[in-house]
Amino acid sequence: MPAAAGRFYESDPEALHEQITSCFQDERGPGDIPDVRHGQGDIKGVVVPHAGYMFSGPIAAHAYAAVAADGLLDRFIILGPNHTGYGAPVAMMSQGTWDTPLGPVPLDRESGRAVADVVDEDRVAHMHEHSIEVQLPFLQFLLDQFTFLPVCLARQDHATAESIGEAIAGIDALPVASTDFSHAGMGYGERPPSGMTVQDWAREQDEKAIDAIQSMDIDGFIETVRKEHISMCGYGAVAAVMHAVRKNGATEAELLTYGTSYEVHPASSCVGYAALVFR
């Protein structure tokens, strides 16, 4: 059952459809609803945010517009951080369905078998987590049918990311890394340097993380996040997808857009969001 409906996105199906439409058409979004091209394209993986749609939905829409135009498969592996602390450190669900206001989405048992050596089957980690769930309505908006495998990460070290990336590289599915970037301000215990606004601090920190992703150097990316104390919640998911797409021939990461929650609601705290694709 959905944990984020009515909080991160609309719980009424019609209102949710309108909300996603507005994300695509928003001035912070790609500008219009994309035409969907079916089949394998050049994009081998994506990075998308997972905050409430009013904050990060238009940024996420850039990633989904890009893959829709490039070519959408009907299988996805969505990796996101574990915010709740519940369940196994590396957890999937591969049996049953996930429900959203737009209907049920089948889980991918075959992909689950392919990663069973490195990911535990554990529904508890997913029951109250939003980072993966919020991606589903966007995909339902674009596709009539698809399956997916959710992988929730409380453990985000390099070895874990590498083992997961290795396992998912051989699966004919689009890997999606769900992450927000810097969480700056007193609300997150991240005080910016003196004389710098929370938005400027978030942007400065996130430029370092984005540059590291674009280098396609997984070790360098993780080292940058840790050394610079970048409060990026899903860096392990990004690292796992980076490993998988490199195995599958990707050579570059393209930044589609960047934004912050401050652009929507100026406040004493700020979260950064980025949409990237790997080719």
C-alpha cells in the first residue's frame, strides 16, 4: 500500500494526473508532456529526486521526459535510500504488487532472482519508505504497463554499490537512482558558512557532487560526498547505477537540470534536486 500518497503527491487519481501534468508543464520542468517512444534507447540509467512533487516534481519530470523521448522499456530497477531505518540494510521486494492512486504495479520476480545473492528479500524496509514509491506515478503516467524491482539501501558503502551494480548490469531494465542532494539549513543540522544563504550553500555543495558523477569515477564520487560532507541521502543508489551503466557501456552523465526547494518555498532550510541521465 502507498506510504506517500496524500503527502508527497496527490491521493486522488484525477488530481494526481493533473499534478504530474503540471510537473511537466511547469516553468522549472521540461515545458510539455513528452511523446513516448517505446523500446531501448541510448539512455542507460537516470538519477531523479524524490521529494514532494511541489518541490522536486518538475525536476524529476526532466529525467522522465528525456527517457520517454529516448525510448522506454517496460522494466525498471528503482534504487533509493532507506530513510526509516526499518528492515534489512539492502532490501528488495520481488513478489506481489505496489499500489498507487493510479493503480497496481507488478513487481519483477525475475529481476529479484538475478540479484538474490546480494540483496535480501524484505518488505519491512519498503512499507513506510517514500524514495522509491514516488517514482511510480511518473512511470504510470507515461506507460500503460510495466514491472519494477525496488531496492532500498540503508547500507551505502562502495562495496555494496559495486555488488548491486554488478548484479543489475545484466538485467534488461532501466536502472533509476532516486536521491535528493544537499539538505542545508538548521532544519537538517547543516549550518551554511557565515554570510552564505542556504540555497547558495546547497548549490555549491551539489556542484561538487554533480561534477563527481559526471566524471564517471565511482570511487571519486563517493570520496567527494564523504570528504565534503555532502548531505546527499541516496549517494549509494547513484553509485550502484553508475557501476551498472559503466558495465553496460555508458561513458557520460548529462545534467538535465538542477533546482532547490528554496525556489518554491524560501525558508531557513533548503534541499537540492538534480536530474541526470547516463549515456
